[in-house]
Amino acid sequence: MKKTYKTSEVARVIGIHPNTVRLYEELELISKPIRKDNGYRVFTDIHIDQFKLARTAFQIEVLQNGLRKKMIAIVKKSALGQFDDAIRLTKDYIFSIENEIANANESVSIVNRLLLGRITEKTSSLKRKEVSDKLGITMDTLRNWETNGLLKVKRKENGYRVYTDEDIQKLKIIRSLKCANYSLSAILRMMNELSKNKNANIHQILNSPKENEDVISVCDKLIASLNSAKENAEKMECMLIDMKNKY
């Protein structure tokens, strides 16, 4: 005879509020439990395993490049009992995570080369539109970066901004890091530290927000978060294989 659980018992086993149990059902993150004549939900061991899978899935917030949507899709496939599809999606998710980690590390390498002057390009002073065309960055993006303090551009007497060789170099750094999904706050922290110490450890600064920072983005520990998400996905793959064999 199958073991059954009430909503309160599921909540106690998983360590969540009973309302969260109901929310997971509404979001279709678990299989639909049967109901007794009195309306009470009846959960079984498969629901317990599905809750554990979902809790593992959402333990780490990874938002870039649709990764969160992929994770939700995995959990929903499990809820439907489509374990082969869920396992396939999990493998794809792990592959995507590995690519994100590679991109993040590569961007740090690019920044280091830029700072060492190994990538150089002589330019005259440029206007914003010329910089936009040269670097493939929209003018709105440039304004956004400047508004957020990533770059301070000097102005001529007529009020027009003029971008110097150093500004172009900084914009290349910002562009590389944004392509790897580092947050603006992480990049700003790095730029500020580099202005004080040209030999600062780029990787460490980007991925180590200070405790006293008012706003810490989920991307401020990007590589650490990605590695944790990969570990969780690998655990999920094992959980899904076990669920496939059991149910």
C-alpha cells in the first residue's frame, strides 16, 4: 500500500509552508494530487521526490540566457512524469551552464589582456554615435552605462561628449563583461577598484561583492553561482534517473 501524506505532512517533510505546497501545485511543478471526498489533497512518495527536485532546482538563481526557464521546464516535465524528457533537458541545461562558465572566465581573460595593453587600437577622439558604430553598442546602452557610473566621459566646451582612447578601452572591457552576463554592479565595483590598483585581481573583484554593499545582484557572484547551479543540475539528473526507475 502506498504511503500517503497530508498537505501539512508534506510541508513538514520538505521544510516549507503549507501554502507553498499549494503554490507548487498551482504552478504545475508537481503532479496533481488526488483529493478525498472532503476535498483534502492526498500526496504520495512521488510528490515528495518532485518537491525535493524542485527545491534543488530553484536553490540557485541563475537568470541569464533563459536558464531559469529551462530549469522550470525540467521540473514541469518531472511533474508530468516525462522523466526521459526531463533528463534530456537537464543534460542540455548542464551544457548551457558550462558554456556560461567558459564565457565568464574568457571575459576575465580578455579584460586582463586589455589592461596589459596587448589589445591596442589607435583612435582619434570620437563622438557617441561614432563609438556606438565602432563597438556595436547602441547609444541607449552607452547612456545606460554612463548613467550607472561605469564610465565618465569628458565634454567639450560646446557640451558634446568626446571619447578618448582610454574611454574606448574601458568600453571594450565593459562590453566583454556584459556579454558574459556580469552585472552592472559587479563591473562598477571592478572599475572602481582598478582605478585604485591597476594590479588588482579581476576575477576576485567581479565575483566577491563586499558585505557592506547596499544592492547585491544575483550575478555578483556569477562564477560561484554558475558552478553551484551546475552541481545542483547534476544532482537533479541523478534524482530524475532514480524517479524514472521507481515510478
